[in-house]
Amino acid sequence: MYFDSHCHLDRIELDDFDNDFDQLLQTIKQEEVNRMLCIGVNLESFDSMYQRIAKYGHIFCSAGVHPDCENVEEPRIDQLCELAQRDKVVAIGETGLDYFHQSGDLGWQRERFVTHIEAARDCSLPLVIHTRDACDHTIELLRKHKAQEVGGVLHCFTESWEMASAAIDLGFYISISGIVTFNQARNVRDVATQIPLERLLIETDAPWLSPAPHRGKTNHPGRVRLVAEKLAEIRGESLETLANTTYQNANNLFGLN
């Protein structure tokens, strides 16, 4: 069985599923994906996302504002903790720093990140971290604001082993997406072979980053199996071991045991 630790179910176009969300979920179920975490990206869309997944016992979610979101409502600590009281919310984020897509004075991004860290500590939930080309500041702020008290995951990881190792030392997990199947993603594969199995998660980041051989097409959580297969291959582990361990790791992180 599989746990897609990071997806955006509310953003998947349903054209290929007869515009039927339940048909999408049935397709995912056929691939033995038993649990999913649907990620919040801003406050404006949180309620509609939550309502879409509310009745499904195997789907959980996070609450947060993505670092790439500009001209949106800025979150407050008390606001995030209020959302965290809802039954489905098991993490704070997606949050973090992105110096790849954004440039200029990014102090606002760092302030938003700190708000999420403080909220996670206040409501005792793990963090879902997005990081692009911002290694030093990401690790610095995690340390400075004691993120190790709650832990979390660096999702869709594409940075260096040094950064992954520093995050693992803080009690974080590292999540690998379909990028690991891309021919040019040698760095991701190299890092993926070094992550201790007990600190590894898998994800799709659907509807984006569909793994080979579906690259360029709309992604969905059923394809997390392809991520697991590639990881098992390059790490020299059985698919069963990798699937079962990453499933349990996600349950442990998000308090779902």
C-alpha cells in the first residue's frame, strides 16, 4: 500500500475522469494508494479544498500559504492554529522559501515562513516545507525558530545531500517526487540513495510532475507507485519494503497511527 504524502487533489482537472471526483479516487484506489495528504496553498482556497475531501476517511490535509503565492491574505499564527483544529488537518504548510521563482527583497517570504513555524509549534503539528535555491536561509530559520520541536518534511526535494542531511538532523523527513524518474535528474537520484529509509517519504505533487512514462501529462496520486518503483530500483530495496516503510513513516509524521 502507498501513502501520497503531498498532492493537490482540489487542483486536478477531472476531464479524464468524466468530471467525477469519485471516479478519480477510484482510479487512485486501484493503484493501492490507501492514504493521501492534500496540501493547502492559500487561505482563500482552504475552505473549498477542505469541503472536497471532508467526507473521505483516507484523505487528510494541511493548512498554509505557499511561498510563491503573492497578493494573497497573509496568515496569522492564531489563524493557522484555528484551521488546525479541524479534524482533517494534520500539518502546517505548504510553507518555506523559494528563491528560484522569486527575486528581489524576499523578507516577506521569510516572515511568512516564520509565522508557519511558530504556528506549527503552537499547535504541535509538523511542517510541510517547500524549498528552492534557499538552503542556507531555510535551515537557518528552522534552527532559529526551533522547528525540530515539531519536525516535518522537505517535500519534492531537489536540493543537495548536505541540505537533506541538515534537515534530517533536525528530525525532518525528505520526500521524493516523480522528478526522480526524469532522465536528467541525476542529483535527485544521488540524494535519494543516501536518505535513511526511516526518513524517506514519497509523493506525486499532483497535478504536476507526472513521473515517466507519463511526463507532461496531468498527474494524480495513483502514480506515486511509479515513484516508489524507481526508488526501490536505485536504492536496491524491494518495492514492498519501500512502500510499507514510507507508508508507516507518513503515518508516524502526521500522527495517523
